[in-house]
Amino acid sequence: MVDEERPLIEHVIELVERLRISLYALVCSMVLVYILPSGVLRILKIESPAAQPLVFYLMNLIRNYMLDFSKPYLTSLSRILGVKDKLNVKLIASGMFDSFIASFHVSLIVALFTAVPIVIYEMYRYVEPALYPHEKRVIKKYLVASYVLFGAGALYAYVFLLPLTFYIMTWLAVISGAEPVFTISSFFETVLVGIILTGIFFMFPLFFIGLVSIGLVNADVLRKKWRYVVLAMGIITAITTPDPTPITMTLLLFPFIVLYFMTIAIAEKVQASRSTIENARQGNL
């Protein structure tokens, strides 16, 4: 049952309060990684320096993982590309604030997975009184699925996509006769943007399911037009990925194709359920 209507000013006050809580969560999450020592990770049985600020320990952790080109799939790629010498990247601070900007990007990455759930929860609580029980169930499912898919995309970007992108960009710099030297701020900005874009890209199936659930798109159309959808997504990935070769684009497009066909199966069930509900309503008239 939808709650009774309240005065507009009460809605505004509640919205401001929930936005304030969301802002506090984001700021606190970002500030904590500067204040807390990396030694707190020992609680999770992760060896780390006791006195080093957590954000700089995470920066070194990310840098070492991203630029470690000894991973099995990268060494296999080296043999294919005929790379004989070890590729090394040098990160530099080209300006006084480069390192701080880089650490800010890392704190944003941390906030994505610690504070954003709080933001989503606060926004849901704001609209919850206006929702019917069945609408609440649907929205909760969508929110959980969105966060899971975004997290899966972010993990995929971190583990596979970004290391491969940095490897290829380094290889292109070397074969062009240049020394691979990148600024630390641009490096971590690429990590942040790559994680966000890949996470959002993994959420695209929910967009199609949403269109089917409200009746704007038929599930049969999604199945029949899959080639056009894949082509469109291929063009989008070609534009958004910094790697000029088709390798990174393919690695980003492949999981989307898998998710897309899973989406079709789910959309067909959603459409069948929607048809059943509509038929039941018509029968009661």
C-alpha cells in the first residue's frame, strides 16, 4: 500500500537529508584511505607496511599488478607479437600535484565499492514510500543485479582488460622507438575510467530487460536483432577502448555477447510473466 501523501516541504527535507548522508559516506570513504595506515590490512591477513597511508599502499598494489607483464596470457601474447625483450613502464610525476591527483583517483575507486551502496540505499529509501509491494520487489532485484553486474565488470576490467590495455600501449610505444614513460596521474585516471566504463557496460543487459518489462521491446525482437545489437556494441567498444588493436575490444565484447543471450532468456520469462498478469487482469474485467 502506498503511504499517505505528505507536504512537499517534507519530501524536500527528507531528500536533502538523504543526499547529505550519501555525501558524508562518499567523503568519509575517500578520506579514510588517507588517514588509515596500510597496516589495517593485516586484519585480513594481508602483509603490508604498518605506517604507510592506505591509499599509497593501494596505489603501489594496483601499479604492480597492472604493469606486471609476466602474467601467462600476456607472455603468450608476447610470443605471438614476437616481443623478445622485457617490456618495462616508468611512471613519473610531471607536476607537483600529480601524485595527489593519482591518489584521489584511487580513493574514488575505493568509494565506488564502499560508499556507493550506501548512496543507492538512501535513494531507494527515499522513493520506497511511493511504491507498491510488487514494485519494491522489482526495484530491489534491479538494484542488486545492477551492483553485482557492475562489480563483475569492474573485476573483469581490473584482472584482464586493463593489464592487457597497458601491455599493448607499452608495446606500441616500444615498437615506435619511444621509451614507455607515463605520468602517474594519467595512469590511475585510466584505471578509474576503465573500471567505471566496463562496470557500466556490464549493466547494459538490465536496460534491455527493463524495456521488455514495460512493454517497449519484445523479447523476440531482441533474439532476431542480436546481430545488430552486437554490431552496435562492437562499434561502441571500438570507440571507447584506448587500445587501437581489436584485442581489447574483443575481450570486452565477448562477455557482453554472453550476457546478452542470457538477457534474452530472462527477457522471455519476464515477457511471459507480464502476459500472464495482463491476461488475468482482462479476465477479471
